[in-house]
Amino acid sequence: MTDEREPPPKLTDFGEPTVGGAPLPGTVVPMPPESSVFRIPVQVMAVLGKAMLSVNDLLKLGRGAVIELDAKVGEPIEIWVNHRRVAKGELVVQGDRLSVSMTEVLKIEDG
């Protein structure tokens, strides 16, 4: 007697359910850490604050000029990856380098 029903979903190497080798709709398939996608460089920026200057004021700036930012001391700074705000953090000093400690990872909206 032959069973002609479709085989049940099976687990892939990463534990994700599949049908016929393809992930089920809506399934997030993790990439293995050695995957080449993890070696793609991304731009990370830590934004301390912002300022608006006219071109005239910008041209007057010289060595030692101070630009006042809209941020206050102690406020979280924004962390951007590839032009998308993804986290908040705070400045820390590590040896003679400025660094950023992530304090909150933001929910990334679709679209």
C-alpha cells in the first residue's frame, strides 16, 4: 500500500520548516555565520547632534570655531547604519579613543 499524501514539512539544517526544500511562507531563514553576506561592509554613524548654518556662516568658520549642536550633555546619541536610525547610545572613552555604547536597539519599521 502506497501513501500518496504530500510529505510533512521537514527541518532544514537550521531548524526551519520547509516543503519540498523551500521555506514555508513567512519563515525567516537564518544565515550561517560563515555566509558571505556577513562580510558585506555597512556604514555606521554615531550622530552627536545637529546644527543648521547658512552658507555665509559656514564660510566664516575657521580653525578653533565651535559649532553649537542641538543635543544636550548626557542625552542619548543616535546610531545609524546605512542611513537608517537603528539604535541609541552614549559616548564612552576607551583609552585614547571615543566609542559608543549601545543603550537601546530601536524597532525597525517595514518599508
